[in-house]
Amino acid sequence: MTRDTIIEAAAHEIELNGMTQFRIKRVALAAHTSVALLYSYFDDREDLIACAIVHRFREVLLGLAETFTRPLMTVECTEDLRHALRVIIVEAQDPSRSEARIQRIESLSFARHNPTASKGILEAKRETAALIVDRVKPLEDKGLLAEGVSAVAFARIWYALFFGQIELEGEHALSVNADEWLNALTILSEAAIRQDVLAAFD
């Protein structure tokens, strides 16, 4: 528990002050422990930062995966799938999702130069991928996906749309209003659903 408390305190310290202003004493104080005890769990400052980054990266990644796959767990027919995808699309527009995605990218940037962080992030990605496939595979098994769309391909499409989507603020070449963006996502989601079954509802 002490190690976990220290890691959480370190993750919070990074969020408040960044890595350049990261202070071990503040982490120890927030974790209600001593600097000496803190160093009994971690090799050095860099090791603690790496562990904190992996911890938060895993939380963010699994949290996003849970948000974007939970609605799929009760899908039994194409109409259920259509509804679930609409729910997922709306959830993806929450501004906090963009903050989580940006945090992921910052973690990945740090991990390029730190073996501990790199290994931990790779493990978190594998864990998340397994969760997503586990949630999406039943859609293929039930024959709800469009012909030629496997569960893994479907998962990768949604991963790219929702995990890779970063809020693009301001006026620029990629500016699009919210309604236009939601409409485009809805069209893409409809294309992933088995069309012959959808036709019966039209």
C-alpha cells in the first residue's frame, strides 16, 4: 500500500508541477512517508517518475477502454449495436476525454527515453487491447458486423477514432463544427453494422 500511495502522490505531483519542477520531498509529504522510506521502494527520482507515469497511463488507457466498450457488453442485435455506438460517440466528445488523450501522448513521449516507462506502457497497451478485443469479439460471433469487418478490425477502427482523437481548438484547416463531426462518426458507425439486417429497420 505504501508503494502505491507514493506512486499516486508522484503522479499527482507531475500533474501539478510537471516533470521539471517535480520534487521528491513534496511527494513524500503527500504520501505521508519519509524520503528515506520512499527511496527504499524506488531506485532514484527517474525511477519514481517512470512508475508514476506508467501508473497514470494505465489508469487513463483502461478508463478510456472501459468507457468506449461498456455499451457493447449488452448488445444482442444490430439495433442494440447502433444504439451502443451512438452512446460511445457522445461519450467521446466529453472534453475530459481529450485531456486524458493528451496525457497519454505526454506519457508516450517520456517513455521513449526511459526503459522502465517504456516497458510499463507496453504492458498497459497489451492489457487494454485484450480488454477491447474481449468486449468486441461477441459482435463478430453474433454476426452483427458488416461483411469483411472482423472484431479486431472493428476494434482498431474505434481505437483510432476515440483513443487517437484529440480536441483541435481554434480555426485551422481541420476545423469542423460539432454537429458535422458527430454526423461523420454516425455514418462511419453505421457502415460497420451488418447492412442486410439494418435494411429491415429502414
